[in-house]
Amino acid sequence: MDFQKKFLIVGTGKSGINAGKLLLQKGAEIVFYDDNVSLDVEKLLAQFDNGAEIKVVLGEINDKILRDIDLMVISPGVPIDSPVANVVRENNIPIWSEIELAYQAGAGHLAAITGTNGKTTTTSLVGEIFKRYTGNSFTVGNIGIPYTEVALQMDEESYTVAEVSSFQLETIDEFRPHVSAVLNVTPDHLNRHYTMENYASVKLDVCRNQTEEDFLILNYDDEITKAMAQDKRVQAKVVYFSRLHSLEEGVCLSNDAIVIRESGTETRVIDLADLILLGEHNVENYMAGIAVAYYMGIPMGDIVATLKEFKGVAHRIEYVAEIDGVTYYNDSKGTNPDAAIKGIQAMNRKTVLIGGGYDKGVSFDDWILAFEGKVKKLILIGQTAQMIADTAAKYGFTDVLFANDLKEAVDMASTEAEAGEAVLLSPACASWGMFDNYEQRGDMFKEFVNQLGA
């Protein structure tokens, strides 16, 4: 692609800054836009090389500013129905997500993983498999390293796995992974997508540009993803994985092992006893990761060796410490009720649960119903605290405390939990409003827990 164009970058966070750096390296002109008139422009510009020609527009945007803009790159946190996006669209200017920009600039073999839950664990697993296979590999996306940050380091022999969100998929154009995966679809981000139908449809856009030469990995046990195979957008070969069903074709369980079945043959990949991560949800993550790596052409030896060593990711049911006989777990990545249910299910003892946060417009009923026999006390923080407490009361769960912040919640939990029990941070909500992201929330939780031990 010819990058000798003028790009409007909407959003001045990590995603926008890395998009700007990539575009400058490709010789493009860039204009940053932010509706925050109090934005520290000097701080923004200080993140670029001296001499870089960058224009910054704050506040309202108008047709005059857009007159010579060729393309807009939108950060994931900016809704596609925001005022600036609407004005840009009215001016017939194409809108790209960060992953579209990176795809246009990058090269090599690409896998893309999306879904409501399990994306980070599955992407990390595939990334470790790629790394074992070749040093020329990249693990990018919501997992922490922006795709745009490393796209120019890629060549035709590179192997890249990208964790992609629904926000990023809303504005793709030619983005085409060789293997894509939709792990599951449960209620999340409905404040942004409005309906489950819209949310699921955006997830499936990960395969929109794939052809019959490519592969789409789908969860057979999730009714929404199972049905995606019938969508007219699906041109790729569909490969299912299933923890609950014995499949004639696909990845499933057989005699306490994960197997791949294709064309009448069965390949035994690994015994469940040889896997480190516990929990039924992690069996599904392993299956999806195996499918992605296998259909990307990675040798089975590299896949199996990595599976035996893989220890998961930070902030997902992560062991923190044992203090006075109480075990503390960080599940800050449980940013929606379905993910947080899996955190509760993984507990094998009475648990003091810390939850609450930003309101994404989802229901907490199923999360509360998962408490039975597991959750001893619920400590709530954030915007959704009262809403969750009301839902809990509806089902007769009244062992609820309120904390002003995470530090107070940890202190309260340490008082409520007894030896032999657990304290679990699994908020069922996004971190926004109180924290920059779920990573910061999890890191702060670990810090506060370790202070207890000190």
C-alpha cells in the first residue's frame, strides 16, 4: 500500500501513539485528534522524535480540518458512532482500526483470535508455540503489545498471532488472517454494541476476508459460535473444537486426552494429565490453541512441547500468595460475568470474592447464581457495587460488604477470610473509572496482598 497520504488519528493513548509512529516511519502525514481540550499536547509530542511534523486538533472537528484527510485511524476506545466518527464518515473518509493499519504495514503468516473470554490465554499459548517454532514470531494485540508497534519488523517468514477485540474488528477493511478463531460469545460490551446480535456479528468479522484457503476455528459447545458456520460471510474451512462432544472432524477429547480428528484419522495430541492449567475453561483454551497452531502448519512436536510447559498468563486466576493460611488469587481479567464465573468455578474452597467496577450494561444474575457452595462473602467496589448487591439480594445472597477502593477491599477480605479459605479478585466488570486497565487493577491487588504478608 502507498502510505504517502494524510492520516487523522483519533485517540491519543497507547494505540494511537503507536499508530502515529508507524505512519511517520512510512512517510505519511499525521494529524492527532482528541475531544479533550485540556489534553497535554507537549506530553503527547514528547513521545515522538524531535522534528517530527505532527498536527494536533482538540475539541470540535469540522469539515475544514477534514478537507485533505485521506484516512482515519480510530483507537479501540473510541466508539464508531461517536461524533467525530460520524463527521468523518459523512465526509466519505475511510475509517481503519489499528489492526487494519498494522495488517497493511506488516507481513508474514497471521493468526487472529477473538471471543468474549479466553482470548489472552489462548493467544499467549499460540504465541509460545510460534516462538518455539521460530524466533521470527510476534504476539500482539490486546495482549499488551500493539500490533502497530512491531508490524514493520515483520517479513514474509514471520509468524504472528493477534488477540483482537470486537472494537478493533468494527473497522477492518482487508484484514485477513490465515487462521482465525472465535472462542465464545457471551454478554459483554453491550453498552457499545447494544445487542448480542450486533456483538456476535462483529466478532465473526474476523473471518470476513478469508477464503477457502483459510481456516476458521469455532467452539462447538457455544450455540452462538456453533451457528456461525452457516453465516454467508464464512468462506474459510470451519474447524470445530469441543470439550463436551465427540467430533468426527475437529479437536475434542478422547480417553482423557485432546485429539485432532480429520479425514477419518485421529491424532492424539496430549493427555489432560500433562497439562498445567486447571479448569474446564482452560481445556477449551488448550483445544483452541492447538487448532490454531496446527492449521497454521506448526509441527506437532513444537505444539506438544509448549503445551507441557505453558503456565498461563498474569491476571487470570493467578496465584498471588498464601498469608496466614489464606490463599489469594488475582483474576482481574475476569472483566465480565461469564469470565468471572470461571474464576469462581476454579476455586476449591470457601472464597471471599472481590467484585465490581465499570458498568458495561450486562446482567449479573448468572454470576450470582454461581456463588452457591463457593462464595462466603462478597466485597464490592466501583460503579456497579449497588447494582450487584441488589442482584445478589434477589437470590437471597446478603453476605455483602462495600469498600471505597481496592486497598480497603483487600484489607476487609483479609479480615473475613479464615485459614484454609481463599480470597479472589474476579470483578465481573471492566476496570475503567478506577484504574487505567485490568492489568493495573491486578497489579495493585497483588501489591496490596503482598503488603499484608509484609
